[in-house]
Amino acid sequence: MGKDFFKEMDSVIRNERLYANVELMREDVMKRFGISRHRLNDLLNEYAGGLSFPQYINNIRVEEAQELIVHHPEMFIVKIAFEVGFTPPNLRHQFKRRYGMTPTEYRSRLV
């Protein structure tokens, strides 16, 4: 259970949009993939740059939000937040942390 397992797990989390569940818990992923908390932490440590589980999921959410902002300018930021599993204030906070600006500011620079 190494890199290939992590890639498969990451692919399922992204493709099946598990990250979009605002109530997604580490235990849900552990149960889904039949791994222990320790093993999940080891995988994230080794293949996700040492991110914690919440950081890893939030990273995916922010990436997906950025994609929606770019490719769906008609979508309201609030809708995007819920689409990716964030509350609107959390999206604003996480997005600003990652990109140095709010989602609205980011969108305005695309025009």
C-alpha cells in the first residue's frame, strides 16, 4: 500500500466528489478504503506533502473552487462554496490563504 494506493484513493475522492460533502470525516475515508488512521496519516505524509487530512481535503476543495470560478463565471460564489463542500466564509478564508485574494477578487481579475 504505497503510491499507487494513494493515487487510487485520491482519484476516488476527486472523481466521486467525496470532498464535496461538508461533513466528510477522516473516518469516512478510512472506512471507504479499509485503512487505519495511522495508515491514512502515513499516506498523506508521504504522498500529499505532509498535509493533515483537513488540509488535504481543503486543498482539493480550493482547487475545485478555483476551477469553477474560472470555467463557470455565471455561478455565484456562494453556490461554488457549497458545490465544493465549504461554507461561504470558509471558502473565502481558505481561498485567500491559498491565492492571496478572495474568490470575488480572483474572479474580477479574470475579466
